[in-house]
Amino acid sequence: MGRTLFQYLFKDLVRIFLFSAVVLAGIMSFGGLLRPMTLYSLDALQVGEMWLYLMPAMMSYSLPIAAVFATSMVYGRLSADNELTGCRSAGIGYASICSPAIALGIFSAILSLLFLGFVVPFFSLQAQKVIFANAAQLVASDIERTHSFTPPSQGGRNAPTIFARRAVIPPTSGRGGEQVVILEQPTVLTYAKDAQDPSLQVPRVFFLASKATLYIRQNDEGEVQIWGVLEDASRFTRALVSRSQGGIGYQAIGPINMPSPLEQNVKFMDIRRLKELAADPEKSGRIRSAMREFIEQEQGTRILQGIVKAATGSPEGFVFNTGEQGENPQLIAPGASVRKEGSGDRKDGSGLLLTAGKEPIRILRKRGGGRTYEAKAASLHADIDNAAGVADVTVELRDVGIPDPGGRIDRKSEVQIYSIPMSDEIRVLQKRNLSDYLHEEKPSAEPERKLMRQTIIARNEVLAEMHARASFGVSCLVLVLVGAVLGMQFRSGDFLTAFSVSVIPAIITITLVVAGTQSARDVSDRTLQNPIWLGLTLIWLGNAIAAVLALELYNRIRKT
């Protein structure tokens, strides 16, 4: 092909390619703004920032469609105007005629890979930070719409739910990088796992107040931290516990950490970060969260084992050292049998069940003149707070009798919660890493299986994301070839024909990339079957289909 003809075709291809890419990116960017605008009440400046940050991402996603559209339109017009026949009459082969399209495909593929590898993750994260930078408005909007706000949980611990009648953002909010929200008549609920079904969360402690001031700050990594002060507060629990109840004046809440999108979402990571996680998956936010939950469960199990050993083997039983003067309840269970709570009791098997022998299980309390609780069984569970260095032990007594001068009081259940300090031996477990736990290929114990599943998902997410970005870039080159031969085949250069011809292979390719990425994360709880090969096959299948289609159409054109 001569230089003049190459420049003629390539110039047309680039012009239509850039125009369609910009138009598609603009339309998709405005579509991407709808949800943040409706949910987070962004102001005009923030909407402009979000649109600018979304444009690079949408530009990358529009490149394959723009490339196949440009080539199908240019080569369709070339064929419809009989210019293709003239080129063939001059002895120019189809391979030479397609060379401008190949050049465009190589250019768009390199551009796509650079954008997806470095530019898109950065700008997508900046767009996310715009939303989190408006965290005060996010909290206020939730309160105004639903009168409640529940921050995302992190590390297996459940964040409290905040209810309020009204939320107000003062004019001084945002100064010094700290946002402020004032709540009227707030109620704060903290939760604990249900004694019978750990998948359920039941309210545990209630804080009532006339006013609350929440302070919100975002660090450089995008993590949002919320803490606050309740005024004229009162504290109540759903069960009789060792802590104080009633009016307490001022009460601090938090800090509540909302996890960073940089740690939790691989789409916000550039290719260097993905390669780092591929080499060391333990740095993944998902694995760290799973490790925190797993370690807390092991800490709880060891604490319960120590309590049960003392309660069943010592005449004085186990003394709950709550730190409150005159109140150190004793759990005494001589001769009681012990077992883990399984599917009939605690589904995660993290609790312990004591069943009374010849003598009942007793809890002796000294406060209020003293009281003894006698039960036929006791369910124990521990919630760990490593930040405070304490464990909240929930003791559910079943078939309870309470001796009383006025007559014995019988109850079906009695729940009591005690906060006890953790020993150094228990706290040091925080420093353990993934290799300390996962030694088997498919562990049998439920906690290890859950940790293994999260590890597989974290690894697959990174690998699938890397392949998806590479496949997306390669699709620009493959779809360009498809567009060129489709344009020659249909011999039409109008807009509608080019669009209808080009959009189908592009959508199929993109859909398979997305489906493969999702399939790689779908790890079975029961079998722990790793679906990574299915995911990678789907990710590259679209390109394979497009390449076969392009080759078949090219052979047909050559024979005509």
C-alpha cells in the first residue's frame, strides 16, 4: 500500500475513533454520576470533580467499542463507494488494505493497557475520595432519609447503628480536614452474635442521648474514621450485666473505621500494586480482615477454654475480674460436661456449651446483697476487642432457678455479659500470620475453611483483574480486525449500519470479561473448589471468538 492511501485511511480511522471514544466516554461518565448525585448529595463543584475523574475510566472502557465502530464505518464506506474494488484492481492485497486498521488497533491496545494499568485506578480512587470527602453529607443524608446510619463493618466486627431524629451539618464542618455532624435525639445500638444463631445480630447495648456530635476525618489512604460524643446520655443493656446502667452524662463512641477502598477493591490498584499482591496475597485487605476475624475467634475459644477449665476443675470456679469494685462474679460448674456448640447450637462452632452433672451450674454475684443463679446448662461465647484489650464474655444460662426468700424464681433463660481483660498470651496471637494457620490444602474445621475461602478469593481477585485488564487491551486490536472485515462484508458506510455491526462483538467480548472476573470470585463454601481457570477462560474467550470471527470473514472476503 502506498503512503498516500495509508494516510488517507488512517486519518479517517483516527478521526472517527477519537470522536466516538470521547462521545461514549462522556455519556457513560454522566451515567456514572447518577448514583453518587442521588445518594450522596454532591454539590456542583464535586459533580464537576467526579465527572473529570470518571472520564479516564470511561474512556478506557469505550476504546474497544470506538475502535470496532471506526473500522466498520470507514471500511464499510470504502467498500460501498467501490474504492475497495479500485484498490484490488491496482493490485493492493487485503492485508495491505487492513494495515491502517492494524496500526489503529495496536495504538488503541497500548493506550488501553496504559490507562487500565496506571491512569484509571488512580482517577477511580480519586472519584471515590470525592464521595468519602463528603462523608458528613453521606451520614446526614442517611439520617434524613431513613433516620439511621450503619457504617460498613471491618475485620469481622460489627459497627454500631446510629438512629437520630435529625442531622445538621454546621457551617464550620470541613475546616482543618475534620467534618462535623450534629444529631438530635440520637440512639446508638451495639450488637452481639445471637447465642443460638451467630449469623444473626441482636442488640446488646443501647445509648440514649439528647444530642450527639460526630467527628469525621479521612486519611491519605482514603480510610474514614468516625468518633463522637453523646450528651445527656443514658446506657442500657438487654440483660443484667456487671457494667453500670442508667444516666452517665457524656459518653464517647468510636472510633469507627470505614475501610479504605484502596485496600478492599482491586479496581483501585495500579498494576504495580496488583503484582505486589500477586506475590504476597497476605497484604490484601480482604485477607487481613479475614485474619482479624479468625484470630479473634481463636482468642475467644482460648479464653472460653480457660474459663471452663477453672469452672469445672476448681472449687471456687472461674472469677470474672471485671475491674468493678465489689463485683467479681464466679462461675462454678463441678462435674459439668463440655462440648463445642455445633449446628444445633452455635453454627460457627466458636462457643462452648456446659451441661450440668449431678450439681447445677452456678453463678454467684455479690452486688446487691448477693444472688445465686442455678442452671442445667450454660452457653459461653466471647467477643474480642483487641484495641481495648478486653473480651466480652456472654454467658447464657438455660433452665435457670434463682433461690429467693420469697420463693424460688424459675426462668427459661438468663443472659449475663462480663468484660474481662485479656492476658498477654492471648493478645500476642494478633501477631500471627496466614502461614501459621493454613497448612492443609482443604482444611476440615469450619474456621480454617472460611479463612481458606477468603484467601482463595483474594488471590483470584488479583489474578482475574490483571488478566481482565490485559484482555481488555488486546480486545482493542482484535475488534479492530473484526470491524474492518465486517465493514467490507456489509458494504455500507452509514452510521446505523456501522453501529449495529460493531456493537454486537464488542458487547460479547466485554460481557465475557466481566463474567470471567465474577466467576473467579465464586468459590464454593462446601468444596473450596477454585474456579480461577474457568474465570480466566471466560476472560479470554471473547477475544478468541472475535479472532476466529475475523479470520473466517477475512477468508470469505479473499475468496470473493
